[in-house]
Amino acid sequence: MPAELCYARVSPSANQRLSNVLKRLDQLTTGMSKTETNANLTAPPRFNLQAVVLAVVTLPILALSLYIAHIRTDDIDAWFFLHYGRELLSGATLYTDIWDIKPPGIFWINAIGLALAGGSPVGVTVICALAIILSAVFVYRIAMTIYDQPTAVIGTIFAVVYLNLWTYHVGGNRPATFLILTELGSAYLYLKYVSGSTTQRRCLFWAGVCGGLGLWFKQTAFAAPAAILIHLLIVKPSDSDSRWNKVSLFGTGYLCSIAALVLTLAITSDLGWAWDAIVGFNRKFFAPGIATSLVPSVVWIGSHCNGMALPLILAPATLAHPVFKSFYRKSDKDEGDSAPTVLPFLWIWLLFAIYLAAVGPHNRPMYLAVALPPLVMLATHSVYLLINSARNQQNNMPPHYVVVGIIWFAYMLWTPLHLQIDFALRQFHRSTQPTNPNLLATVEAIQRYAGPDDAIFINGYAPELYWRAERHQAIRYLGTEKIHQLQQFGQPLMDETTRSLKDSKPRVILFDFNRFDSASSPNIANVDELERWVRDNYDQPESVRFPTLWVRRETPR
């Protein structure tokens, strides 16, 4: 039969079935190729050298920093926070039974850590370690969000080195450890939204929550939240959502965090005493000639920047970059800044942080910790500009100047690492030495004259004695440190201390009345009334060995 007749006799329905079969065969063939492609996509990931380098470099540095933070013998505040944490677990009420001018977060952290570890400081150490590890993770995530992996690796190395320098007491049992965590967390959530990595507006809310958590640890935790707020107001929105909606969302999260703090204090403490301690008392430091000013000097900061040369060079370079770039004609291949709105935010953050550090009383280097995160992020931005300048190269090899820059970074990093290693060796040497025998003798005397249920009072600032002696404090004031700091304005606090001691009648008092000699220190508070009462009601059982140890007389004169 002729072929033409064969084709003519095929019905339209048969033609349709044949077409369907051919389509099905094509789908099967395409499906096989997709399957093969999916198999390739689901194949084991390639070896990530950058991740290995990051782990190999950062883990030993973090371990060294943690070792320093928790073995150092010069961090007397760590004993203070541990003592207050134990007092809270014993049923004391913060700001009523035990008092300090810091927000409650660090005391609650210590109570939680001690509770989890059965009264051992190990629990607090673990929490602090998790905080600095998470801070490094936030730096990495920020850099990955707005830059790229090579920049993120170098920026994270910067973070684990500079955020944990022993000078600034970060990583240990200090409020700064958690302040840095909250600031970086807030910045990460904000930049994640601003960079377009996510369209979920709730990131702004949680950025506000994270920023507000900083106030749980420091009264000056405004740097990152203030920078975010200003940045939201000055940067043109990239979507249809108005800037005021974004501001309100961020502000709602921030206020929710503060409301949670106030509610927790209302449940666990007295809001009046808490406000007086956290806010009211700190205003006294601004009295003329006492501790600080609203227009503070920043000159003292320069003497506490040892080892910080690299970020202090790279940060200003981010401002010099656009100036130098303006001298060159732009081309189609000219590199661009993939995150043009990031730089203003980072500089606003840094400037606020420097001001808040400078306004802190007594010009202490630990206050500079709040400026470390934006400084490190600006240094990271400078690294990004360096690496990004090579994006238009035709080959995969980085240009020589990038290689030279990375080698220079490594060279400059040796200075802070050397400082860390040297400090760690000195602290290790001290840890191998016997504990101060005078300290141990004083602890033994306190335990001998005061039973486990007896309260004591120690003048000055001696939280280690309270912790080692395992005795409760008699009044809500730990000692007389704040009286000394306020000088002539400390008399009302001294009078309250005197009245409280008369009411509580502690079993043991350690008090050196010579420290309040008005002849040598005319601006110091007067303790004559307290001295008369102590001499009338207390004896010195070992006046030669312990001239400041007073034990309550069973029968007053």
C-alpha cells in the first residue's frame, strides 16, 4: 500500500495520541536531564577553604580570649557580680536588699549561671563564652549579608581579635560582654532588612527588641539603636513602605524590650529604688568636678588604644575612598558599592559610641568597649572596598595589591595578638602563685567570728572577701566605694550607711576609719558618728593582726 494512503487513513485522534506520546517522550528526556542536573546540585559541597581558614584562625584566638577573661586577677568586678548573683539566689531583692547603680541584666545573668552550675562560677563562664562566640557569628553574618565571604572571613578575624582585647574587659563577667552582643544583634537584623536580604518587616521589630536589650546591661546602650533610628530617617526608602512605618516598627520593638525590663523589675524588685539607682544616682556623677560632663573630653581615649592601629587606619580609609575615587573617570566596569547605605550607618554608630564611652565617669578604658563593634565593621567595610576593587579582573587570581593588603593585615594583627599572649602568660604565672595570704587570713577571721547566718559589712570595695567568706552583706550597700567617688557629695550616702548599720548591727565590720581622715582629705564624707557607734558597740579581738576588724560586743557599753 502506498505510504500516502497509510498516512491518509490515520485518524485525527490517532495523530493526537501520537503527538501526546512524542510530548511524553520529550518530557521524560527533559526530566532525565533535570534529574541529572538535580543530582549534580545535590552532590556533596565542594571543599570550602575559606571556612576552614576562618575556623583555624579564630578558634585558638577565642580560646585565648576566654582564658584571659576568666583567669585574670585584676577584674575585681567579676567577684562583685558573682556575689550579687549568689545573694539573689539566697532571696535578696535587687536594689532593695542589695544595691548598685548598674542595670539588672548582669546580676540576673550571674544568678542564672550560678543556679545552672550548682553555685559554681563555671555556669557564668559558659554564658559569657556563648555571648562572645555569638558576637563573632553576628559579625560574620553582617559581613555576609552586605559584603561577601572573603570580606566576612577577614572581618570575623578582626572581630575575635579586637573585640576581645583584655584592655576592654569584653568576654568576661562584665556588662560589656552582653552589650556588644545586643548591639551587633540589632545591627545584623537591621542590615539584613535594609540590604534586601529579606523582605520580612518583622526584622525591624526584632532589631528594636535587640537594641532595647542593651539597656538591661548598660544605661548608655543607645549607640546602635540611635544610629538605626537616624539612618531610617535620612535614607530614602527602597520600597513602597514609608520610612515612618519602619521607624514605628523599630521603635515598637525597642519599647517592648524596655517594657519587659520594667515589668520584670516591678515583679522582682522595687521600681522606685531601681530608678533611683540606675538613673537618679548616676546623675550625681555629672556634678561639677566629680566624674564626668555632658561635654566630655576625648583626649584620654588615645592612651587606651594600644594594639588598635589596624582598625584605626582602615576605618578612616572608608571616608578617603570616595575622595580618591572622584579623581578617576568612571567606566562601565568600575566597581560599585553594593551596599551604599551601610557606610553612613556605621559612622553614625561609631560617633555615638565614642560619645557614650567618653561620657562615662572616671575615664575608664572598659567604657570604650561600646565603640569596638562599629570600629571593627568600618575596618571590614574598608577590606570590602579593597577586595571589590579587583572585581573587574579577567582572571580568578586576585591582583597583587590585594595580596599585599592581606599580608599587611596579618602583620598588623600580630601586635594585639602579642598583647593577648603576653597578658595570658602573666596571668598564668599569677595563677600558679599562692593566693594572697593576707586575703586568706582575713577570710578565715571573718568566718571565725561570723557564722554562716551572720551578716557582715566591709568598707571600701571588697567583693572578693564577701564571696570567699560566704557571708551575706548587712545592708544594701556593699561598701563605701560610691561615697569615695562622690567626695563631698557623698555625705547623705554616708549618713544612710550609718543609720542602716545601726539598725542591722552586723556581727562583723571591717572598717578603716583612717581612710576618711578629713585633715588629709577635706572633701571626703564625715564618719565621726559611725566611728563613735562602732567603738561603743564593737571590739577589736586581734587589733595587731587585723586592725580594721570589729566584732560586735554581746553586751554594749
